[in-house]
Amino acid sequence: MDWAAAAYRARRQIGARKRTFPEDRSLALIDVFAERGTMTAAELRQHGPADVVATILGHVTTAVHGKGHVPTRNGWYRRDETGTAYVIDAGFAVAWKGARACEGPPIAGAHR
């Protein structure tokens, strides 16, 4: 998997069009997930209700793996062995953080 290309597609997917959830909220969730490497459902819900989190993760999944495909193996994220937490693929996390670092700081009033 070309994780750099996947991260680029995911970033573009999040910012592609007007979403129900603010872009910065979606980015913050993926940023924290990439930084931590693993998150419980409760930690994910700190970024919004379960349906919001599922939608944000779904946008990334669609960008990375295609529409209607939920990755179970070799996906950008998965459940851990105990089923109590979610684990982001290390390659995707590195690519995501790198892509976000290249964006630079946000400019007030500018849209990406």
C-alpha cells in the first residue's frame, strides 16, 4: 500500500466539500489518532458522538480503500487483538503526520 498517496487522498476527501462536521474537527480526530497510534471507542467519542466519529472514519476509509469496502486486514486502521481499542496502521500514521506537516500552519480566514 502506498500510504503517502492514501494519506493525501484522505486529506483531500476530508476537505473536498461542505461536510456536516467542520473540517478542523475531522482533522483533529485523525491527527490525534495518528499521534497516539491507538484509541478506545471512548477516546474517539471525545471528538464527537459515535455517528460523527463513524462518519469521519468512514470518509478516510473511502479515500484509502474505496467506497463500500471496510478494511479488516491491512487497512488504515483496525481493532486491536482484544477488540477494545482501534489501532491505526503505523505506515498510514507516519504518512498522515508528514502530509499534515507539509500543510503548514492554517492562515486565518483561508480555506484549504
